[in-house]
Amino acid sequence: MRPGLTLAALLLAGLPGLAAPAGSGDDAGDLVGVWRLRSFSHEVPGEAPREIFGPQPRGYLIFTDEGRMMTILTRPDRRPGVAPAEQAALLQSMVAYTGRYKVDDDRVIVRPDVSWNEIFTGTVQVRYYALAGDTLSLRTAEQPSALLPGRRVVATLVYERER
């Protein structure tokens, strides 16, 4: 195990509200850092995937050594909202949350303690990940959608490490 992984494993083992990981992937320490969003698609089971925030979504994902992750994703065409309906529409063009995380094999497990939509606060969010060089791919399990109320989705996100 790499020295950074040993430290990460010790930090993750003491996270409140999360059990110690059954095992940590060899590249778990390589997740720490800042990642720029390259693509974001949603797939409703039985339908074709679609780029819910368009072909050039904006966003970042940050994993810290201390065991916190933060993310914000937005459509690239957002404009300031003045009227209440415009302000409410802004919530449908973004995703943002933060929480403590742990890595368990091919999964990143996050318990959001703050989110843009309370559907996620206090839940357990599982993301299956694959890391290839400076490219990080994440896929959700099928889950309720905050952007498509009443629907269940699988989201796939691809990030590039920011240097």
C-alpha cells in the first residue's frame, strides 16, 4: 500500500457516521485533488442516455485528504434569476453537495451533510468509479432524480484532473 493510502485509510476509518471500509482500492489516494467535469449524462431505465446539462456542462469535484468531497455541476447557459420563477429554475440547472467520503473497492461512498436539494442530505450516495491516468469516471446506482422528479436515473460523469 502506498504511504498516502495508509494515511487516507487511517483518516477514513475514523469518519463519524461511516463504518471503516472493507477494503480500499489501490488508487484510492489518487482520487484526492480537484477534478474538472467533462461530461454528465442521465439515463432513465429503458430510455437512451441524455446530456441533461448539454454537451459542455460545467463543474468540479474535489476530494480532500481529510475525507471530505464537494461537487458543483451546472448547465453552461445559466443566467442570473431575477423573478421568483427564474430563481427557482436555477435549481433545475445545477447539482451541488458536500459530505464525508470513504473508498471501498470500486466505490466512493458519500454521506452528504449539505446539498442544493434536500433529497440528498443525510442519505448515502454510492458512486462506482474507474480511474485511468487523469480521467475519473463515476456512475451512480439507479436512484431517485432530483432533476427529473418522480423518475429514477443512472448518472454517468467523466472528469479530468486539474493540474
